[in-house]
Amino acid sequence: MKMKLNDVLVLNDTLKSIIDNDKDLKIDVLFKFRLLGIMKNLEAPVANFDIIRNEKIKEYGTEDENGNIAISHDDEDAIAKFTDDLNKILLSEVEINIEKLNVNNVFGAGVPAEYLVRLYPIIKE
């Protein structure tokens, strides 16, 4: 399945939130297992994006006295270049190998509506 990298990152954050809040949500164990499998398949594009983002922070940022590198809010040119570079990646499509979730399993799994909206791209009827 092809997805824009930005959508992959949102999906990954949603899955992480569901899994991290499982104690409060009481998610069905089989459904949680499926979510963990999907998250595993998202690891490569998420990790690759993190590598590029960190490289761009080093490229456009400056190092402080503690050795931390950041892009100054005052450096509009650096922020514009950083944003442009990342947007190119975020809007690109990546191939991910996941099996879509069955709509009947999703709605009976104990997942709050706020997460269901973000899971929509990977739900099949």
C-alpha cells in the first residue's frame, strides 16, 4: 500500500498512543497484536525520516555551549530551507506492507473515536 510519509507518521503516532494507553482503554488483545504488527512495518520509513530530519537540523542549525544543535527561531532563512527540505519528504509516497484492519474488528476493539478517525486509511470494509 502506498501512503504519503506524513500520513505514515500520523498513523505511527496514533498506533503508539493507542498501545501506550492500553491500560486505560482496555483494547482487545488480538487487535493490539495486529496494531503492533502494523507499527513494526512502519519502523523503516519513520526511522529514515528521523535520520534525515536530524541531518537537516545539523545542516541548518547552530551548536550551543552545551553541544546541542538547534535551528534558531530568528534564522528565517534556515527555517525556510529546513521546512522546504522536510516537506519534500513528508509529501512523498512510500510503500508500506500492511494488512488493512477489518472494520468490524476495529469498532469492537475498544478504540476511542478520536483514534478511529486517524486509523481510517488502514480500515477496510
